Amino acid sequence: MKILHIDSSILGEYSVSRQLSAETVARQKAEHPDATVLYRDLAADPLPYLTGAHLAARQGTPVTEATLEADLAIGNSHIEDLAAADIIVIGVPMYNFSIPAQLKSWIDRVVVAGKTFQYGATGPEGLLPAGKKAFLISSRGGIYTGDSPAAVLDHQEKYLSAVLGFIGVRDVVWIRAEGLSLGAEAKEAAIVQAQSEIALVPA
């Protein structure tokens, strides 16, 4: 059993998504004591944005620069991490109605034609091994669920669920703490609610 733990918040020790993603990993580790955990901190160790050189290399252009070769190797290592993981835990705060740029850079490195997806006769097909489970830990300052008028602005959860499904990860559980900017009492209640969900999630 392998657990891939990814954080993307830029808030360090003040991050709610980091706190809750760590608790989710601890819960899964308690259920699977022999599991190994690989941790990736995309804020502390960010991936550079894609360039034209990256795309050219993916399409077969010879790589002659050592820095580009090393960068491509790092990107490939993230694909290998994802392919090997049985459980994926991602801490993903909402920034301006979407995901952190650091997490988008990771997505751009792991959503690669011929490696994690392909286009078949009936459309796109995910190439990651079947059976993976993802726990996505969402933190948001406002309320974006239910009949909230802000629900239409949620380009965080819908997007990330779609991306993971595209490459073959369809067993996705969202655990969210929202309303974090609505005062201390609301923040504490949101965190407690998320923690109760973490305690009850299936292994």
C-alpha cells in the first residue's frame, strides 16, 4: 500500500488544508499500518511552469539542454509517484475561485498524452492503473455548496475532479472546510466538521 500526500497551500503552518490533509493521511495510515507515505510539498518545492521547450520535447524534439533534461526528469518522477500510489491525498485550498498555481503546475506535469491519458475510438481514456482512491481536502473562505449564490464560482472542486477522472482516478472523496473567513466561530466549526468527516471516511 502506497500513499501519495500532496500539499499546495502557500500558508505553511497557518494552512487549514495542510492540517486536514495531514490528519487524513494519519487516518489512512492507521487503517493501513504497513503503508508507505510519499510527501510532496508543491509550495516549498514548486514545479516550474511549462514552456514551449517542454511541449516540444514531449512531441519528440531532441533534448540538448541539461537543465531541460533534468526538469523533464522531475516531471516524470511525479507521474511515477501518481502511478504507484494506491491512495492519493491532496490538500487544495481555493484561491480566487480555483486552485493554487503550484497545484496547476503539478497537473500540467502529470496530465501527459501517452503516459496518463490517450485518445481512443470513443474519446479520452485514462491510463493510470485502476483502483486508486483520492481524498481531496478543500479549504475555502466562503460558502460554495448547496444553494449558496457563490456556488457558480466554484472552479476548484469541479475542475480537480474532472482532471483526475480524465487520467483514470474516479474514486474521489471531497472533504471540505468552508466559510473559513466568516469569523473565528465559523472557522472552528468548519474545521471540526471536516475532522469528523475524516474520522468516518472509509479506508
